[in-house]
Amino acid sequence: MKKSIKRTLITIVLALPLFFLLSACGSSQSSASGTSSSTGAAKTVRLGIMGSDDRIWTAVGKVAKKKYNIDLKLTKFTDYNQPNQALSDGSIDLNAFQHQYFLDNWNKAHKTDIVSIGKTVLAPIRLYSNKITSVKAIKKGDEIAIPNDATNEGRALNVLVSLGLIKLNNAALPTTKDITSNKLNLKITALDAAQTARSLSDVTAAVVNDGVANDAGLNPHKALFVEKVDKKSRPYINIIAANKKDANNKTYKELVKCYQTEATKKLLQRYYKGADIAAWDITLK
């Protein structure tokens, strides 16, 4: 009897290390399969942005890491045609650079299925000049540069309409070909959006997207004209975009929550001096 008890105790002692090893492995696997809790494995999100937006997103990334254990990896693009292509081919998971109107036009032209999962900012476009200080100083034959992508070209042309410089037909997405009246015979040159700010040394004035203007160091408070903000501005609210299949991804929604905060509003004011307006809770009339 004593020998039997002794053998049993030896068997139990020898089995204990294996038991604890298996328990540890099971615990580790359970932790790694978590979604985005602070105690689970970190989730990497690859976000495509343009220009100086990294200042805002770096701060958002710190919040996301602390609150949801999300590792935010930023990819900076220099061309408006790049972030949606990268999203479609899986090089990135999300992007944040475009307004809804731009995205709708992109999806139609490229047969993609990208959707908005959250609003970011409303960034009115502005007319800038290094040569004149008033719209009234624009004279016959002057050259004005505008962005050439489909939605922003039409948007810029409508700025010139607002100023009484040109008239357009009823095209949904007007281009320079849709100008019906140009009483000052202005030379209106459509350029890649990133080139509009650089053109200011050569042209009389340029309509410049806010992100491009900010990257170029232009002072928004010295612009000749600011696009009006009203209910017609809704299609120009910037968004965080994902492929449609990922629209309900929990981690991506958590990242949106980390962006849409009072802290982000303060950063937008700090870096953009009111040029970019927090738009996730804006009321447009």
C-alpha cells in the first residue's frame, strides 16, 4: 500500500509542470485572440493621409493605443489619386484625406466600393494671392489657378462664380469648358491640386485646397476669399474611409471615436487656426 501511494505521489509531481505549461499556453492563446482590449494583443491599423495631417493623427494614435491598444501606422501620400488606390488594393486599411463628393466621384470612375465610416473636418477652400490684396484688383487677362481633380475643379469654379468673375452652365461637375461668361477674359488654369500653392509666384491668384495651403505655409486669414460654409457644404465634409466590407470593423470604429473628441477640436484650432472646422457634430444651415 505504501509503495502504491508513493508511486501515485511521484506521478502527480511529475505531471504538475506539464499542467502549468498547458495552462499558460491556453491563457496566451486566449489573450492573443482578443479584439482591441487594453489587455489583448495590439491591433495594427494602417491609415493613409495627406500632408501635415500627421500632427493630428499622431496625437489620435496615442489615445487609441492607450484606450484600445491600437497601433496606428501612418502612410503619407502626396497625390490625391494615391490614397484610394492604396485602400482598394489593401496596402492600407483606412484613409482620411477626402470629402464625400470626391469619394463618390472616385467610386463611380474607378468602380470601387469605398465608404465613409466617420466625419473629420470641413475645410473651406480659399482664394490666395502673392500679388494682390483684394479681389477687386483682379484685372483683365489675369491668370487664376484652380485644382484639376473633378470635384475640386468644379468647387473652385463656383468660388469664381461667387465672386462674379465667371458664369457656368448647369453641369453637375463643371470644368473650364463649362464657362459661359468670362467678362475679364481671365486665363483659368487647372493644375494638380498640390501645385496650386506653388503656382502663386506665377499667377495672379489661385484657389487652393486647405490641406495644400497649410502644407505650403499660407495664412488662411490673409486669403482674398473664403468659401461660404452652409448646408451646401455637406458634400465637402472630410471623412475617414474604409472598404465597404470593413465598414463595421470594431477596431476601425474605435479609431473614429478616438478622433471625434474635444481634444481633437483643440488640436485643430491649435494647428489650423480655424481654417479646418470639426465636422462630426457641426450644424449647417
